[in-house]
Amino acid sequence: MAYTDRINPVTGIILLHPLTITFVLLTTSYPIHYQIPTQFWFIILSSFILAMIFLLLQIRIGEKVLQYIIFLSDVPLIGAVVYFSRGIESMFPLLYIILIIATASQLYRTGAYIISMATVIFFLGLIIVDIFRTEVPTGLVMQRFYMFSLLFLFTAILSGSLSERYRIRTEEVVKLKLTTEEIIRHLPSGIITIDQGGDIVFTNIKDETVRSHAHLQIAKFLKDPETVVARELVIKERYYFLSCARIPDAQGALGVLQDLTDIKRLEESSRISKQTKMLAELGGSLAHEIRNPLASIKGSLEVISKSANRTIRPFVAMALKESTRLNVIVTDFLNFAQFAPNRLNRVVIGDIISEAVLEAASRFAGKNISVVREDRDFSIMTDPDRMKAALVNILSNAYEASGVGSVVTIKTSSEEKWGVIAIGDEGHGIAKKDLPKIFMPFFTTKKGGTGLGLSISQRIIEAHDGKIEVTSVIGEGTTFRVMLPLA
């Protein structure tokens, strides 16, 4: 803890009191009387004892209450000084004025009024005692009492009013400072101001590299009037836009830095989405145009294969195989173009998964892959055919990545408003650099693949207001996690 944190204002007041009383009594008594009265030593000792008591009370009593106790204890202490220094003729009643002003500085108007009233009452008691103790005429004594009482009350009114104004202005300044600083520090845009010498006066930019680039550009702008007022910056693979302006009176410059990275990415996503949509429409049209001639070609080849001789038959078989593969590609294009659900029904997810498992397993029957299911059924609103197609694509990837005799795990569960389908395999996994690309159309690492399967699945799932995630560990396998809104 810092030293300034330990010495708070109340502690300072406690420590200052005995020192002030000692200084006043010693410096005003010795030059006049050439000796210190014994009573003054008792008063000084009492002030130090009170200071120790207040330090102990500080951990038990609230700050404001303790301040009232400290200042009220000064009233009889100063009274003792007055009593033992010629009483009504003493100059020490002026210490009450200092006390009232000190109270106003800490406890403001209310504190000043309370201490002034306590001072007047205690001073009246001193006057009454002094009347019986001295031979000073009663009229003169009462005159001094009225004079000092009015002085005490006037001091309380004046110092209380001034301290109250000071308190209000201080609170307004603090509030304004906090408000403006908090607003500026939490602005989504970066702010940087520099003086005429190019030094930073204020900035809310925390990143040192970004701040250095912005500082350099705004310094160039301030130095050279021909410098471009606004420009784009690329820092750490992020895009920023810096606007500069001069501050004539301060002879400095202001820069406003905006992070455009998310906007740039949104624009890029929008551009890719438009291109994908156009490609899907084009692919769908072409697929429709290709499918009918392809069916005719395949049918003709089947007829030819029955009557062909042994020399031609292998070539016909190869053509049939390629036409079948071409039909799969065309089907993928059609699915990619027509991913939106046609009709929504309330369906139990276990039924769709069972159909998807049968269809995917039939494609990889030779691998002898086991499927382990942990079903906790839930219902969703879906187009069953579209959803089955999405799951078949994911399962097909899992089968294809798995070795012979491996296990594909399917777990279903529900989390709050979501139904979750987790499909995991024991394959070789997906490289970290490929994970962000696996849902992109036409991206594939498989020989002869179209790269549309996972893209189709993602589009179908998102069309059902769902989402799909993937995690993969090289050498351990991959898990796709499909989340769909519960019906």
C-alpha cells in the first residue's frame, strides 16, 4: 500500500492537532513570560493523549463522526488555554475562529454551525467563571462576550457558506471529469491528441503498436499542412481509419481512429454470400439441364453394355461408372442450390438420425464401421428430407475418415432451448489450417470430391435457424456438433 493511501485526511487532522497546540502555546508564552506555565504543559500532554485515543477510535468509528468528536474536543481544550492565560483578557479566544474555519473546511456548513454554537455556549461558561474570579467589571466582560460570540457566529456563517459553495463546485468538477473521461475512455473509437511539439497529451488507445502508428500519422499531419486528413491503416492484420483535425487555440492536433476490421469482414462475407448465391442458382440451372441428357446417356450405356463384346465392355463399364459419378455431382449441385426447407413438421430427431445412418452406412458397407448411439430424444421443427440430407453428408464424412472396424459415435442431448447432435469419428483429424475452410463451397481435400457436402449441411442447418461447429485433433478424430432450436 502506498504511503499516501495510509495517511488519509482524518489521520492528518489527528496528528496535526497536538502539534498545532504545542506550537501556539510555546511560541506565544515563552517570548512574553520567559517561561512556560505548568498548566500549558498539561494542556499539551492532554492533546497528545487525545490524539492517541482518536487514532485508536479511527478503526472503530465512521470518518464523519470521528471528525465531529475531534473538533468538539477542541472546544474545551481551547477553553482551558483561555482560562489559564488571563481569561477574558486573553488573546486565545481567536483560536476558536481558526477552529470554526477548520471545521467548515472538513464538515462544511453544518459542521461550522454546530461547532460555533458549542463554542458560544462553552465561552459563556468561561465568562461566568471569569466574572467571579476577576475584578473586571461585569459590563466589560459581557461586552467582550457579545463581541466574540458575534465574531464566532459570523465566522461560521461566512466560512460555512464558502465551504458549501466549494463542496458543490468540487462535486460538479469531479462528476464532469469522471463523466467525460469515462465516456472518452470507453468510446469504441480511439482518440489521440498531441501538442505543438508532437507529444501525446491524451489518448484512450491501449495497444502500443496501434498507438505508435496513429501518433506517427497525426504528427506528420500537424507538421505538414499538405498531409492527407484521413487515411486507412493496416496494423496487425486489422483495418483502421484515421481522421485528423487541427486544434487552432491549443496549437495541437486531434486524431480519431476507427477499427473497420469487422466491417471489412462483413463486406467480404456479403460479397462471398452473393457470389455463392449466384453460383448456386447457376449450378441449379445447369444441373437441371444436364440431368436429363445424363439419364439418357446412362440408359444407352446400360443397353450397349448388354450387347457389347468383351473388348468394348470394359470401356462401357468405365463410362457407366463416370456417368454415375457425374450424376452424384449434379445431385450435389441441386442440393446446394435448393437447401431451403420446403415444409416444416414436428419430428423426433432420433427418427431422422436412424434414416441418415442407414443411408450413410449403405454407401460404406465394406468398411464394417460400428455406430454407437447415446440418444436423448428431442423434437424439432424441420423439413425431414433436407435435415436427413444434412446429417447424411456429415455421417458420410465420418465414415470416409474412419478406418476399417472403427467406431462412429452419435450423441443427442438438449441444452436450454437447443437440441444438440454430436457426431464423432476416430479418423486422422482435420489440419488446423483447414478447419476455417471446411464449410466453404468447393473446398475439399478428397480426390474426386466436389467440396459441397459440408457446405450443403451448413446451409440446411442455418436455414433451420441452427448452427454447426467442428472440433478436431490430429490423430484422434473429428466431432461435428449440430445445434437446432427445440420445437
